[in-house]
Amino acid sequence: MAHQCIKYRLNSDGTIPDFIYFGNDGMHGVYGTYPTGDAAEPSPRDLVQVGISVDNATGDFETIASQADLQAYLTTTSENDGWATLSPTEEDPHATVPFDPAAEAARVWGVLDALNG
């Protein structure tokens, strides 16, 4: 088994699960991304997040099998939640542009491929 792209929740005590890959190899930062709320779960497990797992991970998560599946998930979630991406300018440090699910899925999958390469 290898690193996987996953959907997960925080542990019931609010900590990040042990199966999340943090890395110090330039791949840092693909965890706790693209959060979406789930009112059916109590806090702190009320957000579903996307991340990359450690190698050979097991635990309470759902694997996203392909870049196309990640893009489809991000498309649906971003449309439902009205996501935008920060794109600050000198005039407006809070400016945004539309969220691009295809670009974000490609970015995450590129990290995943590099880890598994």
C-alpha cells in the first residue's frame, strides 16, 4: 500500500489523526484542506476534510480513488459551500477568485504521485 488521498474527520478529542501525512519534504500542507461541514456529527468531528495519509495507513477515513473522483468531490462541495480562493492584490488584500476544482485536484494528485513515485 502507499500514501492515499483521503476524506477524514478530527479525532473526538479534536486532535489530528495519526494516519495524516505531515512530511517535511516539500509536500507539507496537504491535510485539513477543503473542509465542509456535516451537521450530523458533533464538534470537533463536524468537518470532513481532505488530506494525504501516511504510507500503509489504517483508520477512520474514506479513500478517494482517483484524481477524477477528487475533482468531482471538490466540484460538488465547492458549489454547495460557495468556495472561493484568496487572490490578494495591493488594492484588496482580501480579494478572491472562483475556486478551481480541476486545478486543486491536479495539485493534490501531483503531491500524491510525487510521494508514491
